[in-house]
Amino acid sequence: MIKIFPDLSAINHQSSIYKVAILGAESTGKTTLAKQLADHYESIFVPEFAREFIENLNRPYTLDDIVAIAKQHQQNEQEAMRIANKILFTDTELIIAKVWCEEKFKSVPDYISEQLQAQKYDLYILTANDIPWENDPVRENPDKRDYLFKLYEKELKEMKANYKIIDGTAETRYLNAIQAMVASGFIFF
């Protein structure tokens, strides 16, 4: 099996772990893609903590809940950094939390704004909305996916982030994501 690893000389790193965040609107294949990429690169991924949190919540969520979700997701990511094999994939990150707060509560807590400025990922993979919506009890916005996609992309542009948009059928997204990673500095050794 040919392994792909990042060309560390070409990418600005804070640590020896290359960090890839996968974000996009609901039901765009983020979790599936994170699992596939982690398997391909023989590493791990950090699952979206919001899903677990909200599934176990017996009341409507609050702004404070989103902060708690963000903090736990960051903690999970820090723990995963210790055992990741050169690359850590994360299913969502703080851009999602910021937009979620703005859309749902018309306010962004200082914690999220401050942490968003401090977070560093080597690559953001933004999933397009070109696969069918799959309903589940946690998802809220079937008619706002294009709108949310544009907000996420706007945030990435404002941050001057290294990002790639991944589209295609569920089967081809995986291959498109690998191509995007190669184009972002991953090379074959």
C-alpha cells in the first residue's frame, strides 16, 4: 500500500501532527469522509461531539450548551493528537460553532470567537451540498444547506485558510478529498 504523508517542509506546522478539519452543512458526508480518510492514512479522527451531546439532551439546547460542546470537542481533539499517526482528522470545528451560534442565537460567545482565532488547521475540507439530505432527529436545516455552505466558505476566506471544496457522489468524495490533500502538500514517499 502506498502511503501519503505531508511534505512537512512545505506546510506551516505547530506540531508534528498535520491537522485536517472537515466541515460543511448537515448531511454532506463529513463523518463518513473523516472515517475514510483516517482509515486511508492509518490514523484516527475526532468525531463530531455535538451529535452525541444533543442526542443525549432532554431539553432544547442553549448557547451555553454550544460552548460546552466546543470545549469538549477541543479536549477530544487534544487527546487524539497524542495518538494520531502523522495526521489528525476532525469532524467539524469552531467555524461550525460560530455560525451555529449566529444563526440560532444571534450571538457568538467570547470563548468561541477567541478560540476560533487561535485554532490552527493545515487544511480545511469543505463538503459541498450535492448529496441527498438524510433526515435524523439531530439535524435541523434541510433547506439551508446552500446558505450555510456560503457562510462557512466566507469564514474560511476571511481567515485566509487553506481549504478545498469537496464534491461528487458519496463514492467519489473520498477520492476527491485525497486529491485535495495531495494538492495541498501531501506527497508520495
